[in-house]
Amino acid sequence: MTKPNRGIGILFILGAAAGFACMNLFVGLSGDLPTMQKVFFRNLFAAIIVLFPLLADKRKFHIQKGALPWLTLRAAAGFLGVILNFYAIDHIGSIADASILNKLSPFFAILFSVFLLKEKPKWWELLFVLLAFGGAMFVVHPTFNAEVLPALAGLASGACAGLAYTAVRILGIKGERGDMTVFFFSAFSTLVSLPFFIAFYTPMTPLQFLYLVLAGISAAVGQFFITAAYRHAPAKEIALFDYAQVPIAAVLGFFFLSELPDGWSYAGYAIIIGAAFAKWLVTLISERKARRAEDAQLPEHAQNGADGEDILQERKK
């Protein structure tokens, strides 16, 4: 078991944010290619890269009992989410806008956990969900014409990612390996997108091919880093830093794609990231209060003795 280290976890999740921001950039730079062609290459190289750790593991491709349905759900939801995200990147006009809409996934995960994990969210969690969705409307710019479709695709990509991450939580509870989860998703997406890739293949320049290779490598780096991050620290302590992807994407989009989001988008960014920050802060404060209340209920001799230390250490885990 990896020793908890919040600082290392934050560094890894910042690396993941940079990896996924670069993935979005390279997808945008690859130009006017079919979305499924981009999806195929993104997942092909990610599957190849994650294959090596699996082959080095003595368990190879073993899947935990009862994990296959959730691996399939995670892969299907993630695959659809990638398609929608890439469509948004190609048509929304800003990789930062596409990134922030995709980053609604933690709020969607709260809603999906009600149905899949039978969890009852706290009232303030629902408040932050509503606030984040309100911020998304600033980015989406709701209209009654086809121009809103790319933004809606970005919003739907966040919903798919939220469902996928909820399935990942369930797989973690069942003891499934992170490498196996990533490989199953990448291999599934590669195989399903292959027929579309063949049927609608568009010739690429060497530079376009390079961009798609770099998109796949960036995606694999992001997946490895985010897996490592959550091994070093709980999600509730570091997930907020994943939103660094948005300003990174905005900077990359400005310098390499000449993208400049409008004022409404910046307002939406502020609201969504603010909701995520507030949720993160309230979660930490409420859990700290709960631990203090539990500690106060320990018998005095247990608080001072070895038994009390064991109990306290166990609760911290």
C-alpha cells in the first residue's frame, strides 16, 4: 500500500491536468479529421502504453469477480464521453470551454452515486451541484439553434465522465486494479471505434498523425498521473487541483490555437471552479468536525493509551 502523501498527490494530479490539457490541444491541432478517427488514435496509444505494466504483473489480465459489468459500464460511458468531448473541442471554439464542461464530472458523479451506490448526498453538496450547473449555462450560452450543440456535447461529456468515475469507485471497492481499469477502457474504445475509423478514414499529413500520436501519449500520461495521485491522497483532499486543467487549456489555446474565450465563459469558469473549491473546503471542515466529535466520545483512558492511538490512526486512514 502506498504511504499517504498529500503533497505528492497534488503534484501528480497537476501533472494529470497538464496531460489532459495537452491531449485537448493536440486534438485541436490535428485539424479537420473525423471525430472517430481522433478517438481511435487517442485510445490506441493509451492501450499500448498501459499494456506493458499489465504484462509485467503476474496477474496479467485477471479480472476480479463481479467487476466485469462495472468495467464495461466504465468503458462504455468513458468512450461516449471521449467522443462528445472531442466533438466539443472541434466545434465549440475553445479547448478551455470544452475542458470546463468536461470538469463537471465530479458534480454528475454525486448524482449518479445516489442511484448506483445508494448514497444520500448532503444538502450543501446538492447546492454546489446546482451552482456548478448554473455556471455551465454561462459557458453553454443556451440558444434555440444548432450552434448550441457543441456546448451541449461538452456538457454531456461531463455527465458521461461522472458516470465513468462512479463506476471506477465501485471497481475500487471491488479491489480491481487501476491498470486493468485503464486498459479495459482503452482497449474497448479502440476496438469499438475501429470500424468507424476504417469506414470514414481520412488521409492525414505526417504532422496530423504526429498530433494524434501526441494526443494518445498525453492521455496515457494523464491517466497514469491521476491514478498515482489518488494512490497518494484521498480524492476529497486533492480533486480540486484537477481544475488546473482549465487555465492550462486556456493558455495553450491562446498561444497555439489563437482562442480567446468570451467574458461569459470566464464567468462560468469562476462559478464552476468556485463551487468546486467551496465543496472541497466544506467537505474537509465537516469531516474534521466529525472526527473531533468522535474523538471526544472516546473514553479518557482510551484517548491516552495505546488502544486510543490505534483507533485514531485507523480513523485517519
